[in-house]
Amino acid sequence: MPTPRILMCPPDYFGIEYEINPWMNVAVDADHALANSQWRGLHDLLVDSGATIELMAPVKGLPDLVFTANAGLIYQDRVLLSRFHHTQRQGETPHDRAWFEAAGFEVVDDPQVSAGAFEGAGDALFCGDTLLAGYRQRSDALFHQAIGALLGVRVLPVELVDARYYHLDTCFCPLAPDEAVWFPAAFDRYGQEAIAAAVPKLISVERGEAQRFACNAVVVGRRVVTNTGCPKLHAELARRGYEPHETPLDEFVKAGGSAKCLTLRLDGEEAAGWRAPP
Ligand code: ARG
């Protein structure tokens, strides 16, 4: 099996400098030393899980650059660059572009395709051959149709109805082509039905664990890595033959992010119905 490749960005300049989601409060800044050790803990756990970590250089004044999930959507050797909804994050794009170009990805950034906002793997996750795509909070539904046409994949747009679960990866996590973790209350009734029809095996998390970012998990092989405080999900994952691991990420929760947000899988997620070209 090829080595899983994951992009991360060290939290040198991470902090709560603005408020663009309900988790962020500029009066409650992150503890710098603690954020560093928590990020390192995640990094080391992923290395221990068999992943190769590639690094993007941190940039002063871009506190959310650590959330590499939002850099773009990877599809084989192409990356669809994000178009951030909030001006506060738009300065990240040139750095994301430079990293992907240097890494040899074909950067797709067609203004025809990219009319409107799109926040990359934060809002678009493959489960089998279907790309589930969250809209309304950060990404535009129109954009999703363009992605489907461009990549030739089936896109299932789902509306995100709760501002606390503003990215799809805060409330939905594919584990395998036919299995995912989700927090149903983050979707409307129609979205719940559409997801249930598209993904045969679903594990629901309770509100208390959703608030611990249980759905914001990194999957490497059979390992599933989350923030601490998700014991019910972990028990269910173990029962289903997964290997759950926890690592504290509270400093990043202050920014509205956790394990998955801090990573971008470069070679194709386990749950995706495609693999990176050799
Ligand atoms: N503060 C960041 C924002 O609101 C957090 C991003 C979390 N990333 C994610 N993939 N959910 O944009």
C-alpha cells in the first residue's frame, strides 16, 4: 500500500485574531505553547499511524493557515484551489497556490468554475464515488455543480443549517466508501435523507461529542484520530473494527477546528473511490 501523504502547517502564527464562526472569540486567545504541543501531538500520532507529513510554511498574519483542509480539494494530481468566503482568510490563497505548484499538482482555478466561494476539503468530501459537498455557510451550491462537471464526479450538495457546523468536515466524516460518521442535526431533513440514501452505513454522534468535534476525524488506514472527549464514538468505532485514537486539540477548537481541519490528505482519502496516480 502506498504511504498516506498529509499536508499540515505548523501553528507558529496561529491565534484568535478575528471572529468568523461561533467558536471564535477574540477575548479568548489560544495558548501558544499549548497549541504548539497539541499540534505536535497530532503530527506525531499521524506519523505513528504510517503517514508522511508534508509541511507548508506558516505565515505571520494568517492565523488560520494551520487549517490546511481549507487549502483546496485534491482529486488525483489536480487541486481545486479554495476561494475563501471571508476576507480574513483570502490572503492564504497565494501561499496555498505556491505550495501546490511546487509540489507538482495541477492547480485548477478557473474563474468560470470558481464563481462564488468554495472552502476545499473543509466542505467537499468523497465517500465512494460521490463527492458530498456542504453549502450555505462557506461554499456556494453553484460552485459544486461546476466541480462535478470539471472532475466528472457525482456531487451531492447538502445544506449546512447550523452555524457551529459551518464546514462539512465538522459534521460528516467518511470512513470507507460505504461508511461515515455524522451529526445529523447539522443538516436539514432533506439533507439527512440524501446522505442516508448515499451512504449505507452511518454512525451518528451525539450533540455533546459533536461539540468536541467528533466528526472532525482523520482516517489513516483503519485508524481514526479525533480530539479528546468522544468516548461513545470511539467505542462504536472499535466495535466496527476501527482503531480510534484521541489527542487533545482544545486550542484549535477555540478557532472552530480540530484534527481533520489541521490536515489535507494529498493522495486520496481511504473512503474515496479513487487513488492518486503513481
Ligand atoms: N477559523 C477557521 C475558519 O473559521 C477554522 C477552519 C476549520 N477548518 C475546517 N476544515 N473545518 O475558517
